[in-house]
Amino acid sequence: MTKQSWNNPITIETRRVGKYVTINNSQKAAEFLLGRADAPASETGPG
């Protein structure tokens, strides 16, 4: 994947309270969304 910087980085709170990650390029976004341990928990409805 080509590393492409963003004009406006985003900061996301992780599952750990008080721990944040700043995402400022496409490579870091992909790594975060594809299963990093500190990714935000997904919400699921009753199943």
C-alpha cells in the first residue's frame, strides 16, 4: 500500500480508556482498521 499523508489527521480513543491513536496516513489507517488490538470495539445489536 502506498503511504499517502492526509491534510487533517484524526485522533481516535482506543478500547483502553485514556489511550488515543492519531492516524495521519492511509497505511496507518489500514493497519488500525484491520485488527490492531487497540481498535475501538464494534457495537452489535441483540442477536
